Amino acid sequence: MSVFIKNIPYGKYSLSVVQDTDESNDMTYSLLGWPTERYGFSNNKRGLLGPPAFEETLFEVNNKLIKHSIMLK
């Protein structure tokens, strides 16, 4: 999937994505608390027992075209 966003102000940003396969509009978890749907964060960072630190996922938007790929786990 590709998403194109135009006219974003310069600055630092972070992205997270969820493949909402059950169309619940939220992340779905197992009884043990593990995600049952695919997800990912900018810079392809992973946390050990939860999401990665916000600072690890930051990227900068400037006047250049940015292609940012996120691998889903």
C-alpha cells in the first residue's frame, strides 16, 4: 500500500500502522496480550515488550521527497 501526503510542515514526525484485518478500528490482541494483527513503526523500529521509544521512530520532513517504508510484523 502507498500513501502520499502533500504539504506537510517541516519538522520531526513518527508513524505507526496497523493492518486492521477484522475492521474493528483498533489493534486486536490475544488473551495473552499479544497483537493478533500486523503492525509497524517508522524506521522499522521494534520494542522489546511493547512499542519502541518515540525518539527511535522519529524522522525529519524537509523540502525533499521522502519515501518511507514500514515493514509489518
